[in-house]
Amino acid sequence: MKKLAVVLAGLVGLAGCASVEVADYAAEKPELDLARYFNGTLDADGMFQDRGGKVVKRFHVVIEARWAGAVGTLDERFTYSDGSTQRRVWTVTRKDANHYTGRADDVVGEAVGEARGNALRWRYVMALPVDGKVYNVDFDDWMFLMDDRVMLNRSVMSKFGVRLGEVTLSFRKRE
């Protein structure tokens, strides 16, 4: 009887570890079409929080986005709360109705994305400079289209499976 209780407790624990899948959002509206949403000029405001929840950095991003067929270019210009700036240019390729790949200079290899319903999940490794060193950090990036103009983004950053912090962003399309 004791063994059965231990096994059941273990199964319940494993069920709690089940992760959310992009397909869980397939019926959600409005449907996210990256080429339609990331087209034109967008503004985004965001913050980075360390693993303890402290806001370490705030920033604003202006994104100039355009598509040529299945290939999109997102030119991101960051301005941080400390006055520093950064530029990242993404090249995003639509592989099929639900799958994307992406490249940027500070992304190691290729980002892989899947979209369903109002959600997009990006997974990639970014080379992040910290105190004169560069660390390859895993990003698990979720975007949710709220309406025609607003999209929310939450990224969990980790290294060797250890959570380092989160990036939260709110995108707004300009009219």
C-alpha cells in the first residue's frame, strides 16, 4: 500500500511538469499572422527581471518590419533606461502555415518558431555580453496577439536548465 502511494504521488508530480504546447492555443482569436502583424512600424516597451523578480533593465524598441514573400525583416532599435542603445535585425522565414525560422547576428544558429491561434513560441540561443564576457543563453519566447494592434511577449532565459530571468514586452502597431 505504501508503494502504491509513492507511485501515485510520483505520477501526480510528473503531471504537474507537463509543459504548455503551442497547439493548446489553436482555437484562440485573433489568429496571429506574423507577416500581417510585423508589417510597418511597431513600438515595444519591455523590461528584464532577474531570477528573483527584480527589474534590472527597462527599454523601448522601435521595429521597422517588412516582408517579401515568405521572408520578413525586423529591424529592431533598442533604447535602454541607462541611455545605451542596441540594434538587432531579424530575418524570419515562414516554412509552412505554422512554422518559422529566424536569424540575427547575436542568435547562435537558428531560432525555431511555431504559431497556432493567437500564440507564437520561439526557441533560440542568444550570445549575450555580460561584464566583458559572452554567454550563450537559451530563450523560450512566447508571444500572444491580444488584438490587431497589441501583442504581449514573455521570454524565459536559462543556462544549463537554470532559470536566469525573464523579459516582458508589449508591442503596439502604429496606425
